[in-house]
Amino acid sequence: MKKPMILGLTGSIGMGKSAVAAMFVDEGVPVFDADATVHDLQKAGGALVPAIEAAFPGTTGPDGVDRQKLGAAVFGDRDRLALLESIIHPAVAERRKAFLASYQDADMILFDIPLLFEKGGQAGVDVTVVVSAPAPDQRARVLARPGMVPEKFEQILKLQMPDADKRARADYVIDTGQDIAATREDVRALVKKLRVGLA
């Protein structure tokens, strides 16, 4: 049986990845959102809440994981971050496997993975797509977020592969520095091109 083509979508913070993922959905491509899955696993009653509380006492409550407390518990500490990832990543991988199984009849599916290149996830996809915008646009978008300060933005950037490196590694780059209609047209053209290759 023919398996779906797997696209891996990634991009640094503030590049418009979620908006582009939604455009793929509009083109009939099922999307697995790794971030949304993590939120689901960490919400009240979420599957990972007990394990996270055990590893990081005081970081959960009646609403599940307190993301600010958990963020503070691992911020700038690579060992503690690695411990958290060892709890989260296998659970996300399981969900991804189930998602794949439920869409095995699709011609293509998209994995929205923030740290695709950083964590070696590109090995598990057929095509990599990077969402990118000019640095000033990125900075303005991120600093407009509630609770975001320049220092925190710089820290996040340090943990992510530079945009230029991602662009160089990508099979395709979607530019979100242009107006949204042009970006949507680029997504539509890419899906069409990839589907022709599958026919």
C-alpha cells in the first residue's frame, strides 16, 4: 500500500508557522501539530502531568502543568531541559504514530515540528518546508507577544538553529514576509507541485 508523503514544517519563533500550517489544512493536507499535542498532554488530566510533577515538583496544579513555572524550572539548564524532553518526546512520538495510522489513505500529511532540524526530525520526513521572514519582521512579531521581552527572545533564538541555516537545509522555503495572500498562493503552488509528483 502506498504511504502518504510526509512533509516536515518548521521555522523559528515568530516566523508564522502556525498560519502556514493552517494554509496546508485549507489545501486538504492533514496536519500533526507537535506543540498542540504537548499542550494536550500537559493540560488538566493530561497524560504527562504526573510524570512532570514527579520530575519537577510544584510545576503542576489543578489546570495541569503551569507552563511558566515549568519554563522557569528548566530555563537555561540543559540537563533539566533534557530530562523534560525525555518525558515529552516519546509521548509525542506515540501520538504522531497514531495520527499517521489514522491518515494512511491521505496522499500527503504534514508534521508541524518547531525543532525539526535541531532534534534530527528531518530524518523521519520526506520533504522539509521552512517558514521564514526577514529578521526585523520576526523580532517585531515576537516582541508584540504578551510577556515577551528582548532578553527572553534572544535566549529562545540561541536555542534555535539560525534561520539562514534552516533555509539552507530546507527542500522548500515559504516566505511569510510578503502579504498573506501571496504566502497562501505559495503554499497552494507547493502542494499542487508535490501532488503532481505523487500522481
